[in-house]
Amino acid sequence: DQQVKQNSPSLSVQEGRISILNCDYTNSMFDYFLWYKKYPAEGPTFLISISSIKDKNEDGRFTVFLNKSAKHLSLHIVPSQPGDSAVYFCAASSSGSARQLTFGSGTQLTVLP
Amino acid sequence: DSGVTQTPKHLITATGQRVTLRCSPRSGDLSVYWYQQSLDQGLQFLIQYYNGEERAKGNILERFSAQQFPDLHSELNLSSLELGDSALYFCASSVATWANEQFFGPGTRLTVL
């Protein structure tokens, strides 16, 4: 039972354009959501997060949107840069589970120069 | 660099053997999490320790165990290894059990032959 789903295994975007990565969840107990970026042979790197009491959080080129009613979140990267090419993981946690992270399967983003 | 260190980087061993993976959390972090990333299962939570005590367990096999020492470093012990245990093992740390963001180490790639 996948509680966090990233339905797009890959996404290609032109440099300078917007990248939109999507994530859906099923567990209503999740109250905190995070995005991690992962390069090959490295550990996941924390990017940005959002609490369930908010619907948007912005940090530079990265913005995360949360739609609680739809149990959906998205990560927007504007403008996309070739260095953004990596696997992006969506993760969720709840206060009742010691904040262990439940991860999606990841989306490979390729930004084309 | 997240500040989380893991050793060794690579480990090759045979079925039936026992190995120990080591993790040092970021300075000041009291909570350590272990995750397994395999090809077919994605990133999965194994176990969490906080200030030396086990706080949460996920999909951890009985053949696996972990501990956190007084200096806060943690070890994950894998015994009676099987081919299916081949995976990337990540350690993450956070300030406390209630902290939302976790910071990941570079991982240990375990290959069981």
C-alpha cells in the first residue's frame, strides 16, 4: 500500500522553463511534507518543506504547493537549470510516528540546455 | 555536505555473513534514522533512535538490529545476509524526534553475493 505516490517516473524540461513535479498521498494523518533531491551515489538532500497548516511555501526558485482536500502536493522550480537534473523524492511524516518519513518512488527530472 | 557521515561507502560480502554499518549524525542532532533503498522497494524507513533509545520501528527484518551509543553515533547490524539485502542503506539525523527535517548521509552500498 503506497501511501505516497509519484506517478511520473520522469520529466524533461527545457532550461529556463518551469518544472512541475507532482505527489499524491493517501494517509490523512500526514501533517508535514518534504521534497528531497538526489544525485547518483549521494544521499537525498533536503530541498523544501511545508506544514499541513499552509498551502504554499517558497524558497528562491523552489515553491511547494499543498492541496489538502485533494491530498496533493507539487514542487515548482522556476527557472529550471541544468544543475537541477536529479531524482526528486516527495516525503511525508506525521507527529504520531516519530516523524519517520514515508517516501514516494521519485521522479527523474532532466533539464535540457 | 549534510554533516552526516556513514562508513563504509561500499561493502561486498557473501550470503550468510554479518556486517555493521556506521553512522555519525550532524553535530547537535540527537535523533538518528535508518532507511533502506532497494530497486523494487524505494526508500523505506527501518528504525529510529533518539538519544540512545529506540523510538520507532518500520519495515526492519528480525535479522537486522541497530543501536545508538552515548556519543550518539549509530550502528546498523545486518546478519544472516541474503541476496535480497543488497541495497543502499542511508542514515539520517534530526535535532529531535519532533523535528520535521531530516538530513541524510551519503549512504552505504551493500552488495551480497
